[in-house]
Amino acid sequence: VCSHRLMSFKRLLKAMLGRDPWIRIDERVAVVRIGSDYGGWTIRPDRLRAHPVVYSAGVGMDVTFDLGVIERFGAEVHAFDPTPRSLSWVQSQTFPGAFTFHPIGVADRDGELRFVPPEDPTHVSYSASESGTDAAIACPVERVGTIMRRLGHERLDVLKLDIEGSEYGVIADLAGSDLPIAQLLVEFHHGTGGYRVRDTVAAVALLRSAGFRLFHIAPSGREYSFWRPDAS
């Protein structure tokens, strides 16, 4: 409890300093957190169908959320990550049959994007970059709607986006596509990669205009959980 209050105070302080947005949730509901301290996410269990379909974009080296929703809710999980360090890690693991890994990225376009490695060599996550550097690599990417059609999914119970800044473009794409997604989990990356607090504020407003309701913000001020009543 003390740790939670400390993180909430830090979030408020960052908001006062203009480093994080101060956004209020739309409603308080019963939630459950699934996964590790680092890789966990908060969802509404009451809005999951039997054997829910979950898309997990951005794997890195932590799939505790993915495995948790499989174990607890019998989910069918499709995970997406095209970056080298994640690919190497995934190939060294053994996963249950309900977990399917796809070596592609989730973006606001179909085709390729250039990804640059993290500045810290001990980190895993690559970031999409239009400019690129000599270290950038081209990776395949697809829109959420394209993936759903290819995999034969008419509806998603959960879409998780931890995609290092690409979430802003994907959110704009989702808002214009009206895809039936019951819950959307997003890690926002304002303050990195040229993205600003106002970009996150605008993204949340766009999701609200598309019918999503915000029900949880992590104490870190980065991970947001939304649900959409007409898709649940």
C-alpha cells in the first residue's frame, strides 16, 4: 500500500512538473492485475468471454501477462514482436499451445518500418524510426485490422500495446477503423522518441471519442486500461 501511494505521489509530482499528463479515469470497476511487476497489466475480468482472444503487441523478454491470461482465463494469445533481441529470446523459450508468436510488428500501416536499437545495450526494446540510423533495421509490420482478417478474428477481447511510441499511430488507426475491441491496454511513451505529454492527452481523447472508457491508470502513469461498452 505504501509503495502504491508513493508511486501515485510521484505521478502527481510529474504531472505538476509537466512530465506526465494528469488524466482521470472514467469509472471505477473491479479489476485484476495479471503478470509480473515489470510486465503485468490490469484488465476487467468481467468483460472477458469464455476462451478470450488476446493480441499482445510488444513482447520484449516478458510474457507473464500473456501466460497469465492463458492460465487464468483459457485465453488464445497471439503475440507480436519483430525485433532481434525479442526474437532470439522467444526462440529459446517453450510456450503452451495457446500462445502463438508472430515475428511482425503492429503499426498504423502494412509493410515495413525501420527500428533502431535502444541506446542502453542492456535493454531489449527497439523503437520505430522514420529517419533511422546505420544501426536501424527494416522489420515487417501490419495494422490491427489486417492481422485480424488474416487470422480470422472478428473480435478481440484484449489488445495490449507496448510498442515504444508506435502506439500513437496505432490509436489513430483504431479510432478510424471501428474494430470490435473490448479492452485496450496501452503503455504511453511521452517524454521519449520526441513524443510529448500533449500527444498522450490527444490519444486518450481520441480513444474516448471512439467509445473507449478509461478504467485504470498504473501508479507509474504510463500504463492505461480502456474498455469499450459496445464491443463487450
